[in-house]
Amino acid sequence: MAVLLALLIGAVAGLRSMTAPAAVSWAAALGLLHLEGTWLAFLGYRATPWILTVLAIGELIVDKLPSTPSRKEPAGFGTRIVTGVLSGAAIGASGGSLWGGLAAGAVGAVAGTLGGATVRARLAKALGKDRPAALIEDAVAVLGSALIVGAIP
């Protein structure tokens, strides 16, 4: 179950790079994820979820700007993989499978990045504008991450 949730949180990172670690950090801070004694324990520190939430909100805003580069550009793609790995590893570690979660988070991030870009482009074309498609993608990322961390056993 932990590896599947890690894959899914990785996909969220592919949609919105900071939403996944923010959700995972809140789960750790609230005791849903048990990361004590791991290199990921910092995700549960008192300030970490707040900092990551501010970054996630900033990303939601910046994503709507016309000057924002494609998520498939190397910097954006790399960031999504890193945050997918981090988030997946945290879920995996809590479930006893750090390396499985790490790998699943990476795979999910790649799939979420490429799949999310394709779906958003098609949705924007169908709607005639990108902004509604971007807002739908925001909702999927935020609600999806909440459902994923809520499903942690």
C-alpha cells in the first residue's frame, strides 16, 4: 500500500512540485507519517509544513503567469522528480519501504509531469483557455494529495 501511495504522491509532484512535499510534511507533523530516526524527519518539524505550504501557494500563483516555463524544461522537470522522490520516500519509509517509496515517487513524478502536461494542454484546447485547465489541475493536485495522505495506514 505504501508503494502505491508513494507512486500517487509522486504523480501529484509531477502536477505541482511543492504540493506533494507540503502534504507529506503536514502528514508527518500531524503524526500520520512516522519519520522519526530517518533522514526525512525534518518533514515533521514544526516549521517545515508551513514553509512548504507557502512555497506551494506561491507555485499555484506563479503557474498561471504567461512567463512561467514549461514543466518539461530541465529545471522544472528535475524539481518535480526531486520532490516526487522526497515525498514518495517519506511515505515509503513510514510504511517500511524507503527504497520502494523513493523509486515509486520518481516514477510517479515523471508520469505526472508528462501526463499532466498532456492532459492540461488538451483540456485548455477544449476549454479555449489555459487558466481554467490550470485551475482544474490545481484542484486535482491539492485534493489528490489530501486523499493520498489521508489514506496512509
